[in-house]
Amino acid sequence: MTQGHAPDPASASRHRTVAIAGVTLVATMFGAAFAAVPLYEWFCKVTGVGGTTQVATSAPVTPIDRQITVRFDSNVRQLPWKFTAPAPVTARIGEIVTVSYFVENTGAEPTSGTAVYNVVPLITGSFFNKLQCFCFTEQKLAPGERLEMPVVFFVDPAIVNDKDGGTVSTITLSYTFYPTAKPTAPLAAAPAPATRL
């Protein structure tokens, strides 16, 4: 008959350490999965990666003499909306420019949408600064309703000293509207800066 051995205290301690390390690793990975999206969005906003534009509170003191052309693009996904982009503009680098997009609900029901954006070439994202924008603000439109949505921006003069951005002569700013949840309450006035027409 075999005799049972008493558990080794050192072995039990090692098992506890491995178990705690395993649980900690799983909890860390789970937390990182939730933090990945906001951290990536923050990284894109700070660095301009993927054509993510910057948000500015003030413009450069003096524009420079070099000019750059900005084209505009508008897209709609799964919404009965007509979304119109402004004509291209050519301005001095550092100059504040205001343009307006227009959107109209051509459907028979109230709908709402949110716009996402980027610029190309992607390298210009860290130099394209918006002072005012309708992006990431839910827009609610009644049937037949039309909105004017201004965008105020400038291109940072630092672009001319960048090894990749310094040769860029044209930037395209693109917006795409996606549907948000169907409104259940009466439509309220759209948040500024959109103007109902």
C-alpha cells in the first residue's frame, strides 16, 4: 500500500504564483482589448495617422505665400440623403478657410446620421487643422429637410518643412455619413454649426 505524500509548501506556493500570474495576464489582456479603440483613436488624432485631421483652437499668426489646393468629397452609406461637397479651394498655407457642405433628407421618414472623415494624402493629416466641423456630431433630418454644415480649417505652415508633406500641392478632405439609431423622439434643432435651410 502506497503512502500519500504531504504537499510540498514550496510547490504549493509556486502553483499559487502561476495561477495569480495567469489571472493577471488574462485581466490585462481583457482590459487592453477595451482600451485599444480609444487609444488608437487618440494616437491617430495626435499623429495624423490614417489621414486623421487635427483639431485646432487658433490659427497660425501669419499665412505663408505658398498656396495649396483642397478638394472636398462627400459620401453617404445606407441613408436616403443627398450629401453635396463644396467646390475645391486654393488658399495660402496657414490661411483660415470656410466652406460649406450641404445635406438633404430625400426620404419619407426622419433619419439621423454621423459623419466620419479623413484626408489624403494620409501624411497631411497631422498638418490639416479644423477649427469648426460637423463631424462626429449626430445630424437629425426630417423628411425633405436640408442643412448647411460649415467646415473651418487651415493647413499648418509646418507642412512645407516636412520631407513627405513638403511636396504636396493638393489635399482631399472626405466625409462619409453613416446611419445612427432611428430617432424615437421628435427631432430637435441640429447642433451648431449646422444651419437648417
